[in-house]
Amino acid sequence: MQEKDVSKQQVIYLVKMIAFFWLITKLWSYKTWVSDRLYPVIPPLDILKNIPEFWHQILFGLSLLSLLIIICFKENRGVLITLILSELLSCALDTVRWQPWEYMYLCFVLIVIINFYKPKNILLLSHLFLVSIYLFSGIHKMNRGFLSEVWLNMVLVNFLGLSMEFILKYKLFFAGLFIPIVEVILAMLLLVSKSKKTISYFLMFMHFTILIFIGPFGLKYNSVIWPWNLAMIFILMIVYLKPINSLDKKVFVYHWYWMVLWFVMPLFSFFGSWYQYFSFSLYSGKGNCMYICVSDKEMELSPYFTPDKNNFCTGLNCIDLQNWALEEIKSAPIPEIEIYNKIGLYLKHKYKSSHVKIILYDLQNQKSIEL
């Protein structure tokens, strides 16, 4: 009985902590959750186009209110369900809301709703979810794009300030593979090791390192994921506070839908049949970058013009979609071809086609195409 009470207390802390960081993230990225902005609102279905702004605001407000209630009051299944419904409806109105942290928080809350009176199940499933996150995050980084875009450009050059001469002299380029290999190893150890708490310390340190790297004392980049990395530290701390029950076949049979979602569906992301963010392909150097070439006549977009010259928009102003999104709505674009195509059509419809040119650049193949 006492063991159950401890597990229940862990779940209470877990839910309140997730709600706290989710609230901070949503407030920081509030323009992601409204439609009164320049960045395109792209719903997954055409029938959901031109939904009035007040519906976006109502769903955003309902979500914030639910999160506040969860933080301040006793756990209530009805409030959790209200939160999930408001989030799902809001995400149905705009695909840019399909962020990896949003997906993770939704999964955690759904685990709690389904297993509301079974705290041990909640902790066990949370453990398996964490294994999936770190496993696929590591695997997705095992490519040359990660080495060149993230390890070389962001870490060695921009963060550490190393020269190319120094990098080549000491052969540091392929040393970047150490990062995904360690992440995959830690994920596997988290699954099979009896010292899960010890493994969690290494993962906490990894998130602390990420915060130093992209945080306010580092590159000051992608600020919306700063609270997410803090949340991951606390999630690891709470989930592995006490030993996790040993796994048996019943867990995988009774919770087969979670196993499919977390361990089967991400495999399809390697073939372009499942979203990268739902497979935790983060800072992997994979996918495409979108550049928008705009004439001087579309001055509405001028705050997001890239000052640096580039090879994509000769004679035109250039907007890097990633930078535009991070600057205006504090969220990254969803790196999927179908969504890039919809953004391109939206921009060409809103502005004159003769004033706008859309370029997709493949980071791995280093090839560009015009949409």
C-alpha cells in the first residue's frame, strides 16, 4: 500500500511539473497558438481553412486555464481530458503546432488519463516512452547531415569558435558521431539496466549540456525548447526516483497501441512515411530547409529578410523559413515536404506569384529545387 502511495505521489509531481513547463512554453510561443500573425496558418485539411481567429484564442485560453488548474489544484481526470481536447482541436487548426514537445506532453497526459487509477502503469509507460525518445533521437542523428550542420557548424565553429584548420588538423569532424552513439547506448541501458536511476543522471547531464549549448549563455537559439530541456531533467528525476517495475510480456500486450506508436511508427520516418518530429528527429541535420525569395514590393515581409547574401535568391530578398518561424512565433517549422508545399502555395496566393519564389534545399544531398 505504501509503495502505491509513493507511486501516486510521483505521478502527481510528474503531472504538475509537465503542466508547469507546458504552460511556460505555450505562453512563450503564444503566436504559434493564434492566427493573428504573418507566418502562414496551415491546417492539415482544406475544410479547416479560414477558421475565425476567436476559435484559436478560445482554445488557447482553455488550454492555459486547464494547465493552471492542474498546477494549482488536486488532480482531476476531467480537467486532463479538457486539456487534451483543447490541444487536439487547436493542433487540428494549424500544423505548425505539431511540435515535438507538444507531442510528448500529449502522450504523457494521455498515459495518465488512461491509467488514472494505476500509478505504477503510468510510471512504467513513461519509462518506455523515454526509452523511445532517446533511442530514435540518437538513431536519427547518425548521418552526415548531423555532422556537417549541427556538429561542425553549430558546435565546433559557432559555439566553440574553432577554425577549420584546427578541426581538420585534429580530425574532429567524425568525432561528432560520439553524440548519437552515446544517446542510443543510454537509451538501451535505460531499457535493460537495473541501474536506471544512474543512467538517468547521464541523460540529465545531456540536457544540461544542451541548455548550455543553445541557451542564453550559448548560441541563444530556439528558445522555445529551453523549458522543454528543463522539463526533461525533472521528468527523468521523477520517473526514476524509485525503481521501475520489471517488464514482462503482459505490458507489451496490454499496451500494444503505445508500443506501436513509440517503437513501430518511428521506423517509418526513415522512409518518409511518418513525421520526423513524432519520431524525435531533433537537430539531426536531416530534411529540407525552405527559402522564400521575395521582391522589394512585398515590404510586409521585410522584418524577416535575411541580411546575408545567398545563392538561392539572386536579385531578390531572401527569407529563411526557419529563422522567420523562430523569430515571429518562437516555434520551428514542421520539416515535412507536404507542409512546405502548402506554405509555398499559401504565400504565392497571398502575394503575387511573380513576387515570390520558393526554394527547398536538401541538407543531406545538398541539392535545391524550386516549388
